[in-house]
Amino acid sequence: MSAERVPAAPARVQQCPECASDRLMRDYECAEIVCMNCGFVIAAKLTDRGPEWRAFNAEQRAKRARVGAPLTYTIHDKGLSTMIDWHDRDIYGKRLSPGQKAQIYRLRKWQRRIRVSDATERNLAFALSEISKIANALNLPRNILETASVIYRRAVKERLIRGRSIQGVTAAAVYVSCRQCGLARTLEEIAQASNINKKEVGRSYRFLIKELDYFIPPLKPSQYIAKFSNQLTMQGKVEEIAHKILKSARELKLTSGRGPTGIAAAASYIASVLTGERKTQREIAEIAQVTEVTIRNRYKELVEYLMFEITI
């Protein structure tokens, strides 16, 4: 391909100018952006923004890297402060003298005190550790933990914490982040992980939503399918069929006015029967935290309108 057709490297390439395809590939060896559809070279002579050094194992990477940990909202000082370690060695690895050890001990103690200087930082330090405990107990991903920390920081900035328990607001922040990120977790699970009453979590949740003016999207039944499949140890085929059942039910408007957990539990039950991995309604009801009657009613509706032939 002629060099005249190669334009200058754009800041961010969205699609190919020749065929309008968005299947683009970065070739780091040739420093080019190439369209995988027609082969057109969109950009050439790209700047390598990586480090000038190479590492072939984790030890070399740790020695040659010249940056610290990334910023995180899960620590009260966002991870910007330094720590004086407990090895009592200098920069050359030599042991410190007794007088130097005493001096380093005093420096370490004062640095620990200075890191958490005022009441706001003490509040943040305790609250963010509580959020981390809840996230670890529920095995929540990192983005949920970061989002919950940002929500709590905003509540502290708006002075919404006064008169409310830190545990209640932290649990509510975790629940809000789960709802915003589309992760299916119930108030009961959050309350159980935080060891506080469900009513208090719900009260703090409604308070945060009202005062911070958050938009919380409604839960969809499809968000519960993966959770039920994992807890019931069913194959991926069962989850796929359950999603197809929910899609058909949504098109027929069978999901409107129904609880998402009940619809998802009924779809999982039908999919388990169709694939031969039969699970009882009681097992699914315990996982979904709904009654067997609810699953039975939703199951009958889905079977009737979707015209399945189920052999019991």
C-alpha cells in the first residue's frame, strides 16, 4: 500500500476510513493501526508510551519499575502516603544501630499519628475498612469496592453521616454500588455480611438515594441467573437456556409486575429440567430467597405462555 494513503496518527481512532469497520488492531512491532477487515493502515509511526526497559519475570519488573501503587479510594489518603517499614535496615541493607532504631521507632509512631490527623480522616479510615470487610465477605469485585468508597466519601463531603451509624451508611454504600454496577445482591446479604439489621441498611440506603440524588436502575431478572447457576453448580448450558427463556418472557411482557428473583428462579428451574440437571423447587427457593409457591406460580405462567412441554 502506498505511503501517501497513510494519514498521521490520530489521537483516538474509532473506525476505518475506508470500510467504516470498527475491527482495528494495534501492531506494536510495526507501530501501526491496521483495519482487520480490509487491511488498510490507518496510522503509522505510533509513539510507544511504555517504559524504556524490558522485564522477563516478575522480579525484574518489580526492581525496574519506578512508580508506586495506583491511586485508590479505598484508603483514606488514597494511597499517597508512605510507610516506614519494620525491617530496621538502611538503604544499603545494613542493620541500624540501637540509637538509630530508637529514632526510627519515634518517627514511625509520629508518622502513624500524622496520617490520620483529624476526625474526618479517622471516620474515613474506619468506614473504608468496614467497606473492605463487607466486600471481602461477599467476594465483590474491585470496581464495587471503589464505587462504594466514592459514594461514602461523597456522603462525608455532604455532611450526611452525622447522627447515623458508620456501619449502616457503609453497608448502604455497598448496596448502592452493587445496584449501580448491575451486580445482583440483596439487602439481606449485605445486612448479614455487615452484622447489622436489614431495616437500618434499608433506611440508610433510602437516605443516601434521596440526599445524593442517585439514579438506581431497576434490577433485571437476567442479573440473577448467573448468581443462581453458580450457587447451584449448574452447567453453562443451563444458564444460557435460562437467559433465552427470560428474553422470550420479556418480549411477551410476562416479567412486568413480577419480582425479578421469582422470575429468574422459575427460568432457572425450567432450564434445569430441560437440560436434565434437575433441581428441586425447594433448592432453588433457598438460593433465591423466595417461597416455593412463588416459583411454582411463575413456572406455570412461563410454561403456559411459552408452550414448553415439561415431563415431571
